[in-house]
Amino acid sequence: MKLIKRLIAQSVETLIRMACILALVALAIFCLGVTVPGPLPVMIAMSVGQGIGFMACGCYLLAVVIDAYKREQVVAATVAPASDAKKNTDP
């Protein structure tokens, strides 16, 4: 539970930045595998680059989920007081 609260408090912008940096690193590793022909550099590029790219995708998806959750909380907080005020004024 503590981890979830910590992730929600984490900035979405930070997660997206991390995803972009990881994606650029993965692309650089892929380019290295293409420019340096040979079986070992290609194998390293494909396995390490894929792992880093997967982490980038995970960071981005986590940022989307956290942003959607935060927006849901804001909408719930703004709708609830308005509905409570309406109930109190009607006879």
C-alpha cells in the first residue's frame, strides 16, 4: 500500500521523462547493433535494447495510469461537494 501511494505521489512528468530517456538509450543500442555488424553486437543490441525499451514502455504506461487515477480523484472531489450542497437545499 505504501508503494502505491508513493507511485501516485510521483510526478507524471518525471515518469514520462524517464520513459523518453530510456527509449533513446534503447534506440542508441539498436543503432550500435546495426552499425557494428557481427553476431555478438546484434544479439546484445536485441536483448539489452529490448529490455530497456520494455522498461520505457512500462514507465509510460504507469504515467498514463497514474494521470488517469489523479484526474478521477479530482473529478470525484469536485462532484461530491456539489451534490451534497444540492441535497441540503432541496426540501
